[in-house]
Amino acid sequence: MRFSCKIKLNKGNGNILIPTDYRKYISSMIKEAFKLSGEDGETFLNEYFSSNKMKPYTFSVYFPIKEIKEDKFVLQDDNFLFNFSSSDYEFLMRIYNGLLKIKNGFELFNDQISVEKFNLQIKPDYTFKDKILFKTLSPFLVRDLKDGDYYLLPEGLLKDKKFKYAKESNKEEFIEALRKSIINLAQEYLKEKFDEKNEIAINILWETLKLSPVAHSSNKSKFSITLPSIRGCIEISAQSELLKLIYDAGIGARRSEGFGMLEVVK
């Protein structure tokens, strides 16, 4: 389940500048929408964001970028596209309803916003089978199973680049870490079918993956890091329910921070 909306920045004349670590601002907008989604919105927000509880959603953003200056994107016009996807209907409807309430009064990137258009899609336009080729709408991260502070990259992707939190791995280790993250997602949100006693068959293939470094920071601190995320196409074979969950909730680590949103190629 997913929807997209065009968000307009109420900016006067002049260039619109977007910080390259924009995900934290979008995350703040999502939280505000949850808070305003109903009389129990603040309770709902606290329940899911007062701890590191797994969240069943992901998002991606498309900016019409004119050029990049230092740590800012210069936009061609005053709007951008926000995509939100969740495996939980309540999350989807809460952010949808919340955005309607904040559309004319929330400061995003130090500019007020208005929501121009919603395109709500409650169901995908296709039937999931047991093998899907996905393309990334937002890059994904694969957390190292041995040290959660690091993220894995298949051999050859890092080349001569250096990132503090990146670790090269062989193909088998990378696939196993990604597979484990999918299993954890299934055991959390498809408990009735996938539990710790059941062996979950997942096969992962790819032809081309590219390193896509992302500037990332937190609203709670001024600490900023560059995350070694990955873009490209990836083919996954698994039970149809599991593939639909990946499509709805995303793949890999930090999904609720704007990583791991996928679309179906075929």
C-alpha cells in the first residue's frame, strides 16, 4: 500500500535550496502527520518512536535538481514528489490524514509547505508471484550481522572510496545479511506464517548494483555521517506474501528513515 503526493514549498523569488541530508526533515514531517492524524495521534507517535521499535514503512523523495552546491540541492522549481509506502493500513491512513491537516502550516527546510496533489494507491496494480525484479526508488543499506555499526557492500563497489561505516564483503556474506534482514521483517509483520521455527526460502540475485553515498544526520544531534547505500536492480525469489511485504515496507536497514523503497520492474 502506497501513495504519492506533490509537495509545494511556499517560497518567494529566488532559488530553493534543499539540504543533502533532507531525510531527517522528511522524517519530521511524517512524525508531525502521525501526531495530527487523530485524537490519539500523539499516543500513536509515542508508541512507535519512543524506542527503536521496528516500523512497517518506508519513503522516497524526488527532487527536480538543477544543480548541487556544496551541501545543498538547488531545485528547478518549487515542488517535489513524496512517496510513502507501508504494509500497515493504519500507518498509511494516519500519514495521509495528517498531511491534509498540516499542508498549509508546517515548516519544511525552513519553508512552509502545501500539498498539491495526492495519488492514493491502496493496492498494487499487479499480482505478486514467487520471483520479482525490483528497482530502488531510494537506496538501501545492508547492516553487518557481526557489527551493527557497519554496512556491507559487495566486493568491487567500494573501489578506492573510503567510508567510516562501510565494510566490503564477499557475495555470500552480503546476501546472507540482506536475507536475514528480510527474515526479521517477516517474523515481525507476518508472524502467523513466518516464525522462528519455519525455514524461509529466499534467493537473491543482481546484475548491477552501484554505490550511492548518502549524507545523513539526526534531528537530535548535529552529528552527520555519509552512509554507503546502494542503488540498482535486484531480483528476489520468495513466497509471494514475503515479496509483497518487501514492496510495501521496504528492504534493508533504516527503512523508516527513507531507505530501501522499491518498485517492481517485472
